[in-house]
Amino acid sequence: MIKLYFADHVPPHFHAEYGEYEARIAIESLAVLSGALPPRAMGLVAEWSLLHQRELLEQWQRVMRHEPPARIEPLP
């Protein structure tokens, strides 16, 4: 599950959750800021976030304005 939080701190990032694992990932560099995911889950998150990087940044800007985020399509 991918999450963005209202009034979260910079740098722009998203939270990726898989079971009991969680990682915070920077949107601009796609670097892991903290946490970890199992390798397969991290690979899927990396693939998805690369495809939707611009949309993620747009959604980050929306939630910083306290606007509800739009849905981003999953991997095909």
C-alpha cells in the first residue's frame, strides 16, 4: 500500500507498506529514506514509482494544500 500524509514533512516522499514492513521513499530521487521492504516488494514499488514519479509529486503537492489525492494506477 502506498500512502501520502497531509502536512507531512519535506522532502517530498511517500510511505510504502507491505505486511509489517514500511519504507519512506523520496519522490524526486526514489531513494529509501528510512525503513525497508522485502526485495520483491521493493522491486515492485521501485518499478511503479518510476512510472508514476511525476504523478506522485503532483499528489504530494495536493496533500500539502490539504486537497484529497487522486488515485494513481497500479502496475498492469
